Amino acid sequence: MARNLPIYLLGDTNFDVTRHEKPGVTSYLQQLDDLSLKQLIVEPTHPGLNPSLIDHFITNKPEDTSNVRVVPCNISDHDLIAASVSVTKARHAVRTIAVRSTRHVNVDALCLDFLQADWAQLDGSNNTTDKWASFYNIWDPIIDRHMPMRTIPLKHRPYPWLQDEDVQEAMTARDQARVDRECTPCDVTEREFRERRNAVKVVLNRACSSYFKTSFKHSRSRTWRDIRQFLVSSKKTGHSVDSPMGRSSEWMERLNSYFTSVGPDVARSLAAADTGASRCRRAHRACAVGRLHRSRPRSPNCPRRWGAWEHLVHAVQTASPSRC
């Protein structure tokens, strides 16, 4: 009731509200009124020689209820009670936060405005409350001018495992190490910051694994929703326009030109060496090996591509040498 949510209570209360003279009925109706609840049934629900209204429909939203009625029933000595309720599905409320960014603030201009501000009203205040109010009367307009408050929506729910105590401690230590590095830049503080940063990654991975392990034990359906939300990237995610990958046609053309030129160049070098061309075969082989090394796969994660590249390099390196 405190949340102002709709409440509907239906049932046999054994209070015949058609008889207001009874003390129990009077107290019952008074309690409903004190709780801002309304009883909507007005026809007897218990037929017979002495019909009574003891089945009630109670709600705190009578304006959303219509067609309240009593339906005759042949299988019980009580008739049915029914009503139509208009339910409006509430839209998902967008969560927002107020932030004040200091990324693009001009510190010199900010300090100049504070120096030129009139602080006389602060000096002339007689008590702490007035001084505090005077200070904020000067401070707030300047801060709002240089660092305006912005309201931004929260599009994604924060990762639940970030609330883990070990993660919080590791992040606090990392932030302190970053401050130490900025205040005292040297090899020691740089190494300390890197160690703390790597420790955060380790703790995050451990907390994430523990979260999904516990979630899977209790609710598998919730686990799959969390996986889709937190671990699967959105289809809308793409490369920025400023990056080479963002210019897809240009980037793909560069890739095609490079990889289509590597194969023919290596083939020509090998063919010239096999036919005894005038140039030194060793130079051709070195050139071919160099090109192959430049075109090698970046990671051995693809065994097929990596194995083919290794076989090709081995074939070039073991080709029989010949004199110029």
C-alpha cells in the first residue's frame, strides 16, 4: 500500500455489510475506510430466506474497476463475484544519473573566475550557517558554468560481480597506485600500478566465474539471460568510423591487395630459382622468406592457417641452393 500499487482482495469475510447496526460490521467498514480501501459489491452474495452480502471485492483503486457484478452459481450456496479491471502496463523507467565531467575543464579560466569572485559576503557572515550558504552562492554558479551538470541514462545494468568485496579492494588498491604514479612518476610506481591493474583483471575473472557458477545452481533461466546481457556483445556494436576497420570498403581493398600480392611474388621467386635465373637463388629465397615472415598469421589460434604457413616457410628454406 505504501508503494501505491493496486490491491485486490476477494473472498468470504462473514461480515454482512447490509446490516450496519451490528458492531462488528461498523468496525470492519471503519477499518477499510482508514486504510483507504473500498468494498465494491452491493448485491447479496449468499441467497436464501435471509440473503446476505458476505463475499466482498476490496480494492484501493476503485477508479480502475468496472462492471462489478454477482454471478449466480448452482454448485455452491455462495454466488460468484466478478469485476473488470483496467490494467495499464507501466513502461520501463529509464534510470538516469547526474554527472559533472571535468575532462574538458579549463583550469586556468576556472581559477581566474574564483579569484575575481566577490567573497565579501562570505567574510561578512556572522555564523557558520550563513558562511556556508554564502560560500555555495559563489561556488555553485562558477562550477556550473565550467563543469555543467548533465543527466545521462544508464543503458546497461552494471556487472553484478563488481560488488564483490575482493574486486572492490583490488580496484581501490589499483586507484591508489594510479594516484601514486601520477604524483611520483618513476619505475617503482609504474611497476606497482601495473601489478595492481593486472591483479584487478585476475580478481574480476574469478568473481565473474563464481557469479555464474552460483547463478547456474539456483536459476538456469536467469543465468542464460545474464550471459546474453553481460557476455554476448550487441549486434549494433561495430568499429568506429575513425578507425581503419570502420571504412570497410577501403580496409578490405587494402587487405585484398596485400594478400593477393604475397602469393604471386613468392611463386615468381621460387620459379626463377628453379629455372636457374641470372640472379642469385639465395637472394630470391631470402626475399621469399622475408615476405612470408611479414605475411605470417598474427596468432597461432587458427591451426590450419598456422600449419600451412609453417610448411610453406620450411619448403622455401630447405630449397636446394645453387650458385649465382
